[in-house]
Amino acid sequence: MNAVRDGAPGAPGLPEGRYGGSADARADRKLKIIGSVLGVLLLLVIGWIGYGYISKQVISAEMIKFDLNSTQNEVRVHLEIRKDADATGTCTVRAIAESGAEVGRKDVAITQRGTSRIDEIYPIRTTAKATSAELLSCTADGQ
């Protein structure tokens, strides 16, 4: 007498459609649906956070260049500031020594109304010789 095992080549299997789909197929389908829903939710959350960040950013700036003064007690920082036409705020810049220590800091007041782009040079007084300058942040009034 030969015993017939399930899954052996040439062995008869279960009749198709008689006992419904396999549990594995149903579990795979549920996992695919759950994964798709979670993926869509993740994309929506990322989009919502990105929109909130961009819509709140009223003032942004870029440091075009900096000039180390020969007197060693001043750095001149060239900033290009973009903002809403009536927005006011503050941009913070700092001067850095070769050791990495901060040797000067300045809060630049952005008070010009009616213009959306400001391109100016701002001096930063330093306590020691600076070798670099950095734009830290820009914040609109009321943020």
C-alpha cells in the first residue's frame, strides 16, 4: 500500500473552488491593503508637514559672500533676503574664528516694507580675528 502525500508530484490535490481560497492568499491580500493604506497616510502626513513649513516661512535669506576686514575686528556679510512684501523680521548672522569659536553675532532687523527682495551688506563687529561667517536663521515677526 502506497500512502499518498499532499503536494507530491502526480498526487491528487483538493478539488479547486470546493473549499474556498487558502488562508495565505487572504492574509497576503489583507497585508497588501494595509500596506497601501499606511503608505498613502505616510505620504499625506509628509505633504501636510511640508506645506506647513513652506507656508509659514515668510522670510528666507542666503549669504552670498562674506569679506574679512583687514582691521580684524569686522566681517562684512552680503545677504540676499526674500520675503513677503509687507513682512518684517530678523536674520541672525555670526562670525567664526579659526578655532570654531563665535567671535561676533548680529541680529539684522528686516524692516523694509513694500519690497520682496533685499540685497545688502551688513557689518559684524568681532572680538577677535574671524575666518568665516554664517547665516544662522531668519524669523518673521509674529512667528
